[in-house]
Amino acid sequence: MDPKAEISKFGRKLVSSGLTYAHFGNISLLSDGMIFITSTGSMLDELTDDLMIAVTPSAPCPEDALASCETVVHRAIYGKTTAAAVIHTHSPYAVATSILEEGPFEPMDGEGAKFLGTVPIIEGEMGSSELARNASNALKGSRACIVRGHGVFAVGRTLEEAYVVACMVEHSAMIRRLVNVG
């Protein structure tokens, strides 16, 4: 499938499922030696071809100016992991969990515990080299990480796989909040 069509499809799914809202979050896909990533300030449920930017995977390029401010994070994740797709959400329960809990997130539900295992909670300002370093290091051994007070980075071989991971993190965080633990 065309990488831009795939990103657009999952942008709509992220917003309709409540994993992110309006202009929050970003999506990227490694394809044909390039990273296709949503543009800065784009609405994920209304993506058009011109709102998805092709950037180089190994170093900053002029197109970075149009791409998401989190491009540096996506680039670092691709550089240190085997991921071919990255989804960044602002999932409300995952964000709440990252604010309320100190250590890594341990899902309480059976599926989350088995499917995700321990989910690191990391630090870093949006679009910073610190966040890029912390997220890419965390994702070497995990399918997702939660940025304290900010949101989830989920990875996969495909956008569908990354989407399932993002959904599972939010589901597990919601279960944890509903039982009011931690």
C-alpha cells in the first residue's frame, strides 16, 4: 500500500478511537529508504498527501522544517530499533498514568501483561534530543514507551502493528486507573 494512504488511514483510526485529538500526535512509516511522517500541526483525521513529508532516515534534511517537531524522535527510533512504523499518541489514560506513577508501567490486565510486558516511562521535552535518545533506547527492548506527561510512542513492523500496541497501552492504562491502583 502507498505509505501516505496507510498513514492517512491510521490517522483517522487514532482520532476516532480517542487515542489522540485534533492536532496532537504524529505517525511515521519507513518506506523506500525514506521516513514518511505527518507534518507539523496536521490534523491526523484529515491528512492529505501534502501533509505527509518524506525525510531522510539518517540525518536532518531541509524537509524537517515541514515535518512534525517529533521527527528527531522518529529518526532515532528507526536508527536504534527494527521498527518500520512509529505511532505517537497523546492517549489520556497513558498520560495520566505517567503523571501518577514513578517507575515503569506494569499492566494489570492479562492481555497487557502478556502482550506488552513492562512499559518504560521516560522523560524528555517534545522534539528534543533527550527525548529522541530516551525513546529510542527504551524501544530497543519494548514495543512502547510513555513520555511523562506527554504520550505514547508505539512501534511495529507495520502501522497496524504499532496501532495495536498503542491501543493496548491505552487499554491497560485505563484498566489501571479504573481499579485506582498506583
